[in-house]
Amino acid sequence: MTSTQPLKLRSRGGYRVAVAISTTTSTVFPVFLTGALAVQVRQSLKFSIGQLGILVAVFFASAAIVSLASGSLAERAGGPTIMRICVSVSSLSMASISLFVHSISTMIVILAIAGMANGANQPAANLFVIHSVNKSRRGFALGVKQAAIPVATLLAGLAVPSVALTIGWRYAYAMGALFALLVVIAIPREPHEGERIIAKVDKATRPKIALAPILMLTLAMAIGAGVANALGAFLVENAVHAHWTPGNAGLLGALGSATSLISRLAGGYFADRRGGRHLVVIATMLCLGSIGYLGFATGLSYLIVPATVIGYAAGWGWNGVFNFAIIVNHPGAEGRATGTTQSGAFVGSVVGPLIFGYVVDHNSFGTAWAMASIAGVVAALLMLVGRGFLLRERNRLAGDSVTIIPG
């Protein structure tokens, strides 16, 4: 019995992590599929690149509003219930786009609803993951969970040559809806014991969250995520603008997504072994990502591939490590803390693509990428300032019952 029990627990944890990445993929898929299929959808619905930015912004704006309250909700209700509702809504949203969307106004409404589902799902999935694995493997598990985003963009990129350019873009949304429906069936019915314990803790006795560090880190997350999501939303359009064929541009997006996926897995693996300084690593990655954005800004066609690899690996490969840093610094308040920082990610994902699309419409892709590069450096600096606030808070609470581990 003793020899098989650890194997059983590892198998169960692996299944739950697989479910978490599937639910996260399902809830972010509507917006990244829209970005990858932008050329075909814009031609069909007759809207501009700037209006594409509005579509992406609406998705993340609704997610930001819901995310602020969803962390506490996930702590009380448990991850599986929230995840099941969110993935069901995402499935219905993609099915609705496939069947009923014939104007940008309808598309806006449906993506707003899909964004709400994504906003509520993120902290629920975070709780679901951290209570599914041993503490020594939480960094890697969160890296796997955050790999859902590049998985979504990878699938979206592959959908361009395999589906959109063959049988039509609506079928790509229909397939996404079917995938999400299968994920709903796979989500466990009961929360993990650790989630039940959190749910039973009285609200008055729950650990408090220090305001200054979390606000600064949320701002850093907002800027970094805004730039990264502009990359995800406009990479294909930028490549087509640089005279790539739509099929090859879709494959470029798939390459970037695969690079980001590997980066997130590696980041989580090393986070478990590093013991600290996670936010310093993130700041370094943001600066490297800015170098990739400068490659796009040059407008040189032969730099598009290396810029894509650098931008996705460094500029968009740090999300799992960031969530890990937030969680280890807020024991007992993981849902609320990641729900707050995730709202920053969503706000940035509203503003970033919106500004990027506006600059492209009124100036050029080169100017937009140059601005993105500067924003990445600013996010890195704010990440370090937020870490300094965490260190200060740790010193203030020295000897108290609350433990803060500097990221």
C-alpha cells in the first residue's frame, strides 16, 4: 500500500494540473483565436485593425472587472465549481460566434461575456493547481497552468492554415467550442481538501494582504501583460503587413507560442529550485523581451522570426513565475492575491492592444513596437520596486505571525 500511494497521488495531481491547463486554454481561446484569425474575420465582418484592438480590449476589460472579486469567490466555493461554470460559458461564446456573429457589435457583446468567464476562471484555476501538487513542485505546476496561454495561441495559429483558409474561420470557433465542452466533462466534481479548508476559514481571521506591494506588482503586471497581449493580438497582422502570406503568418504565431510554452515550463521548473529572487528574474525577462520588440520596430523582414522567439520566450514567458512569487508571498490568501494581480494583467491587456492598434492605425507598426519596447523596460523597473516593497513589509512584520517570503 505504501509503495502505490505516492504514485496514486502523483497521478491524481498530474490529472488535475492537466485539467487546469485545459480550462485556462478554453477560457482564453476566444480572444487569441480572434487575434490569429484577424485577417479572415476582418474581411468578413468589415472592421479595421484599430477595431480589432477594441475587440481584444473588451474581452480583457470584462475579465478585469470580474477578477477582482473572483479570488475571494474561488476561496469560498472551491476551484472546480467556478471552473466548470466558466468553461461552459466560454464554450457557448465560441459556438455563438461561429453561428450568429455577422457584425462587430455582436462580436463585442459575446467577447465581453467570454472575458468574464476568463476573469473568474484564473484565480480558481490557480487555487486548483496549488492544492493538487506538493509544495516543492508548485512553481512548475503553475508554469504548466500558465502554458495554457501559449497553447491557446499555438492552436489559434495552427487554425489559420488548417481551418480558416480551408473550410472557413467560423469552423475554427466551432471546434474551440467543442473542445471546451469536453473540458467541462473532465473537471472533477469535488474540491481538493486544501480548498475545503480555505473555504471554512472565517472571513475575519483570513490573512490580510499588504496594500503597497500588491498594488505596485499589479501595476507592473498590467504594463508587462499589456505589451505581451499586444504581441499576441497583432503578430499575425504585423507579419502580413511585412508581406508574409496569411498561412505563414499563422505558423509564425504558432512558433512564438511554442517558444513561450517552453519558456514557461522551464521558468516554473527553475523557480522551484531557486528559493527566491523570482521577481528579479521576471524583470530580467521583461528587459530581454523589449529587445525582441525592437527587432519588430526595425521593420526588417529577416528579424521577424528571431524577434518573435525572443518576444514570446522572454517578454511573455514569465507569467507562471509571477503567479508563483505572488502565492509564496501571500500564504492563506492565494486566491485573493492572484485575483488582484490578475486584474492588473487584464487591465493591461485592455490598454495595451487598444493603444497598439491606435498607434498602428494613425502612425505605423514600427512606432507601436518601439513604444512596446519602452513599456517592457518600465514594467521591469516597477517589478523591482514592488519587490522592494515586499522586502520592506517582511521587515515590518518580523516576529509577527505572518510570514512573507521575498520574491
